[in-house]
Amino acid sequence: MSVPGAWYLALAAVVFAIGAIGLLVRRNVLVMFMCIELMLNAVNLTFVTYARMLDDVGGQALVFFVLVVAAAEVVVGLGIIVSIFRRRSGATADDLSMLKG
Amino acid sequence: MIDWVVFSVAAAAVLAGALGVVFSTNPVHAALMLVMTLFGVAVLFVAQAAHFLAAVQVIVYAGAIVVLFLFVIMLLGIDKAENLRAEPLRGQRPLAFLAGLGVLTAVLMLARGAWVSGAPSQVATLSGPGSNVAKLANALFGRYLLAFEVTSVLLVIAVVGAVVLTGQEPAAEPTEPEAKSTEPGAKLTEPGAVEVTS
Amino acid sequence: MVEAVWLIPALPLAGFLILAIAGRRLGNPRAGWLATAMMVGSFGATLVVLAGLLGYEGEARSVTQTLFTWVPSGALQVEAGFLVDPLSVTMAMFVTGVGALIHLYSIGYMHSDPNYTKFFVYLNLFAFSMLMLVLSSSFLGTFLGWEGVGACSYFLISFWFEKPTAATAGKKAFVVNRVGDFGFMVAMFLIFASLGSLQYVTVAAGAETLSTVTATAIALLLFVGAAGKSAQLPLYVWLPDAMEGPTPVSALIHAATMVTAGVFLMVRINPILALAPDASMIIAVVGALTALFAATIACAQNDIKKVLAYSTISQLGYMFLAVGSGAYAAAIFHMVTHAFFKALMFLGAGSVIHGLHEEQDMTRMGGLRKWMPVTSGTFLVGWLAIAGVPPFSGFWSKDDILANAFELSPLLWGIGLLTALLTAYYMSRQVFLVFFGGERWRSEPARTSKSKATKTKVAAGHHGGRVPHESPWAMTFPLAFLAVLATLGGLLNLPFPGWTVLEHWLEPVFGENLRHLALSSSTKLGLIAAAVAAALAGIGVAWATFGLRGGRVQGLTPPVLARGWYVDDLYRNLVERPGRALSNFSATVVDQKLIDGVVNGLAASVRAGGERLRVVQSGYVRNYALAIAGGTVGVLVFVLVRSGV
């Protein structure tokens, strides 16, 4: 007997929450980025679960696209991080406070 | 029975990895924890008969993206341990916790509606002819062709963006001073003029 | 020929425009000659119109020339045009005639003033406004001229505006006039409401339909306006202060023309007055009281111009007494003769002031008869005229008024007679102090007087020393001319059958509203004798006090009279103090605290709100991420609630 989809969904929700909290709490920029990846994975898991439950391959196709976009996002995001933090090491997200009003 | 075991182990891996990412002080440790999470998710994909995706997950995510992360960590040298005790921003921690909890609760409550829908969770595979890859390919190149093409364009843009973002500015190049020769007897020669020293 | 009437105001208007644009280029003295030429031309046009009007007979002597429809607004249709009838032509004649003489005089009087051209700009503008006032065919046209002369009066009184008293006097004149104008305006509203038109011809024709109450109301409201313009109680306070202006201004505006506008207006509405005997009585009483009141004040003034100012108020009171008695022709007659001798005396006073280098205090004059022969000779003519000594003009006109007043009410006649005595007294006092007696100007040390630029003129040696000199021909010629008119002016309306030229001429304007004397010859003779006796008595008392060798110079000027029965102080306490307090209150409390407080408070609160909200913009990415997370929770909860979980 297979595991009911509900468990998968619950797991995904928990991982998403952990990723969200991690994003908000951590100061290291790269760790924050990894938490974003966590959240994306949780979402992927949800999509696949629903593809199985609703018998629609579109869910898996969407995961495919999410994967591609996540890859592109990581590329560009890391490029930005590199260009900002190139000159100063030991910088954290809190140092980027130039938007202070 | 075996499904439950697989699920438990994989779920444990995922959760442990997630917690590890959030609580590791060293970013390299965090990256490795992330890899563990990704593997766990890949296993869960397989358990749900999404074989192709599981493969792609491991190859792209764990193989490329996490490596990229590690490259950047090493390049920038921001692998210093972060002090997790201190929180400079006031009220960030409790509010973050609340937000996370709120999201979890809301999602769970929203998902509740479909739990009892009685989706065919008995059968693990999708209906229809062909293997999982074939079904996925049919969907991608059939119904979702436009999205597929747009995604390829997106990839090109991402590459261009990365090159532009990280390219060196021409003026920042320090130029080498000219006529550095300090050998005795050697004279500066102007372009076009030939001087013969004996 | 009557069609030339538009030229009469057009020429001064052209003079005004030319001088306003190119006056400075024309310079001194050509600008003055241009202005005078315009006035002379206007006088000529008036003669032409007069000749044309004489061609008509009787009732037909009322020609309206309409230029265009000025106000085509529904029920209110006002034509812009001129009404040529005996009354308006008479007014126009002496306005342009005396005006031209005074323009000529001003060329000499103002020749050393730096703002020479500006003076003539204003004078011509004034002439235009006054002519519009008398020649217009509607109340609204007259009101246009009314306001115009008020504005020019303000400009000209405060001509030397650097002097604070002059500026204040101009403002006072304008504001007090405004009070009167209010009455005029409300009267116009009433006229329109009850008769549907503002044209004189229409109103005169329809006047019989007015109820007594409406007629009384209109008459009294117009009288409020007239009281403001013609300086009657209680709105006379601006006229003495108006003497701050140059003397030609005092002569033209405050003696001969503007102040007569009120009398003219009341005469114009004689059809309405005929229906309102109560209003007429009130007008007569106010006129008589003003005449007496002003005469008492004049007895105690030391400034040569102030005496003449109060004298003007007094004589205007006589004119209103005549109007109130229904003797409109007598009022116009006295207006004309008064214009002659009062303008003469004002110009003479200007000549004296000029000759004595801006001295205006009579106690420092004296014995000018031999130094300024022409001035004193003509001034004496004016004196005899105003005192009511036959056969000069003033005697005939004043007697005409007194006779009509006697028929209306012996009490009012008594007041008029007493005023005549006082008039003779104070005018004689003035003459003796200025032209006779010891030469007090010799021994007086340098003064700190109110006369402007005395020290500078003396220091600059402008007139070569302090001996008085006769004035140039541009100033003495008008004096002589006016003296002739003041002597012969009585011929206009002698009270003998067949000699009442003016009354006969003005007959069509008044119709039956004119009072015709029904006194016996013996009564008339008795009245004449009383008037002459009063005049001689006044002269005699003054001569005994001031004229004899060794007579007094100072004295007989009790403060209550010298300060004008303290009316100005009364107004200051009654009107100015509360007004000023209210203004201060509005400026500090209402404006600064309330309104500024609200506006500034609004800005301050916006800023404070901004400061509070600024906290959100911490600049930290993680805070922003937290906000996004919070928003996400919100959206999810919303979806939850809507999907009915």
C-alpha cells in the first residue's frame, strides 16, 4: 500500500516553513539562498504529489519548469552576490542597508 | 510496507537536511546539508513514480546548483562562521517564527480539503501509455511547447546576465607603467626612431 | 449740434490717455498746456451743445444720445449715453469753464513740482469723470462718474504721498465716501426693483407710481450718498483733511465741482423727492444744521485753507437746505455762484501760500495788500460775494435760498440767517488777518510748521528771500476772470420779474416740483434787509476785533470749535478703535494662530506621520523579507476564509 498523498503534502509544508524561517533568520547571504532552494524543493514535492493524486502529468511538467527557472535564478542571483560582495569579505545581508529611508 | 519505510527514511533525510541548512554556522556545512535534502527529495520523487524528475533533480540541483554555491563560497571567502546567537534586528526572530508557523498552518489547513478527496493513491503510476519519460515528453513537447521554448530563452538571458554582472569594468584595470627598464646604458626609444647604442 | 455732447467728456479723456502714455516726454510745461487745451476745447463743445439745445423749445429740451447698450442683462438694460437737458448743460458749463481756469492756474502753481505731468494726468481724468457724472443718461453712468471722481480725489489729495498726513487724508476721503456710496448703490437697487430701469428719463416718467415709503427710502438712501460726496453731517470729516492736497485740487474738486455732485444728484431726482415730503424735510434740516455747524468751526481755524474748507461745507449745507425746500433752481444758482467765489478764494489762498513760500498759518501773515495787489483785490471780491453783500453774486443766491427756507420753516430760516452772520464774521476775520494789519511774516523766526518744504525752499533761495511776491500771470489771470464772474454772477437769476434767467432755463427739468415763492413783497424786502444786516454785523464784529490797528491776532478760538466739536475724536473712539482691535484680533489670533495653525499643523502632522512610518524603511533586506512573509500569511488566511474552511 502506498503512502497517502497527504503525508507528502505535510512534509512539503514543513520543509517550506523551515525554509521560510531560515531565510528570515540567517544573515549569511548564501545560506539565505539555500533556504530559498529548500522552499522550491518543497513546492516541487507538492506538485509531484498532486500530479499523482489528480492523475495529471502537467504537475510533473511544471516541476520541470520550476527546476529550469530555479537554475537560471541561482545563476543570476549568485552573479549579483559575486558582484556585490567581491570586494568585501565577511559581509552579511545586514550590510546592504542603503535603502534605509 | 516497504513504501512506508522508504518514505520515513527519505522524509527523515529531508527534514534533517533542512534543519541542518538553517542551523549550520558554516556555509559549507549548510551546502552539504542541502545536498542531503535534495537526495531525499529525489527518493520521494521516485517513490511517486516520477523517475525522470528524480534523475534531473540529482543531476541539475545537487550536481550543478550546489556545486555553483560551493564555487561562490570558495571564491568570495564568506565561509566564516556566523554567530547564530546574536540577532541585530529587533523582533526579527519571534516574528519570523510566527510567520513561518502561520504559513505552515495555513498551508496545512488549505491542503486538508484535498486529503479526503480520495485521489487514487493506491496506484503509484500515472495512467496512460508509455513510460514516465514518454508521458512527460509528450506533455512538454505537446501541450506545454510554448512554455518550453520560453524557458530556453530564459536560460539564454540568464547566461548573458551572469556574464554582464560579473564582467570586469575596463577602467578598473590598473595599467602597467611604461619604460620600467632601469638598466644602465639603455635609452628610451621613441616610436619610429631608431637609436643605435654601441 | 447737440450731437456733439460726446466731445465734452471725450476731450479730457483723450488728454488723460495722451498724458498717461506720453506725458513725461511732453514734459513741463507742455503737458499742462495740453491738459488745459483739452479743457478749453471741452468748454467750447459745451457752448456748442448749449447753442443746439437753445434751438429746442420747452419740454423738447431733453435730448438723449445713446452710445451703446452697456448692460444687456435680462430685465436690467442700461444704456451708455448722455442726457442733454438744461440741468446737465448748466453743470457741464461751469465744470468745464471753472475747470479750464484752474488747469491754467495749475501750470503756474505746480511748475516746480517734480511730478508735474502726473498732476495733469489726474486732473484730466477727474474732469472726464465729473463730466460723465453730470452728462450721463442713467444712474449707473452717474455712479461711474461718481466713483471716478472719488478715486481722483484720493489720487489728488495724496498727491504728495510721502507726507504721511497727506496719504492718510486721501484714505480718509476715500473710505468716508465709500460709506456714502453704499447708500447710492442700495438706492439704485431700490429704483430698479420698483421702476425696472435706471435711465433718468424712464425713472422721471414713472416716478408717480412710487409709493411714499419707497420714494422716501430712495430719496434718503441717495441723500446718504450725497452726504458722503458733498460733506454733510455726519460724513463731512474728510473735507477738512483733504486740504492736504495741492491748492488747485482744493479749488477744483473740493469747492467747485466734486462736492456739488451730491446736490446735482438730489436735484436730478426731484420727481422722487416731490413724492417724499418727509425726506425733503430731513434733507433741509440736515443741510441747515451742517451749515451752522461748519460755520462755527470755521470761526476758530488758523489755517487759511481750513477756513475755506469748513466754509465750503457750510455753503453746501445751504444748497441742501434749498433742495429740501423744493427750491431746486436756487440750489443750482448758489452752486454756480459758489463755484465762482469759492474757487476764486481757494486760488487766491494758493497764491498767498505760494507768495509766502508755503506758509499757511494766518497768524503769521498780514498786510499782504501792498505786496500782492491782484491777489488781494480778487480775494476781496470773493469775500464780499460770500459774505452776502449786494450787488455781488453771493448775495442774490443766498437770499434766494433764505426766502424759500422761510416759506418752508421760519426756524430753518433762522438757522440760515445765523449762519450767514457767522459766515460774514469768519470770512472777514480771514481777510483782515491775511491782507490787512501788521506784517507778521517779517518777524517770525524759522518755523517748524506743517508747511511742506519751507526750509528747503528758503535755504535754496528759490524765491530769493522771504519777501512775498505776486504770482505769475498764469495764476493771476484766472483770479481776475473769476472775480469778474463772482461780481456779475448775480445776473443769472435776479429775483425781479423777467430777470430770473436761470430759473426759467431750468424750468423743464423740474416742472411743477419747483417751489414758487408766495411771499408778499414786504416779506421779501424784510428778509433781504435781515440778510444784509446779518452780513454787515458779521463784518463789523470782525473788523472791530481784528481789523483795527492793534487788533488781536490770536484768540477767540476755543478748543471745542478749533477741534471741530471733537467729532474726529468721537469717530476715532467709536469706529477706529474697535475696528483696529478687530483687525489686530483677526491678524494675530484668527490668521496666525487659527488658520496658519491649521495649515502648518496639517503639514506638521504629515511630517510626524512620515517620521513614524519611516521606521518601516529600515534598509535591511531581511526585514523586507519578513514583511513579504507576513503578507503571504495574510493572503493565505484570506483564501482560507473565503473558501469557507
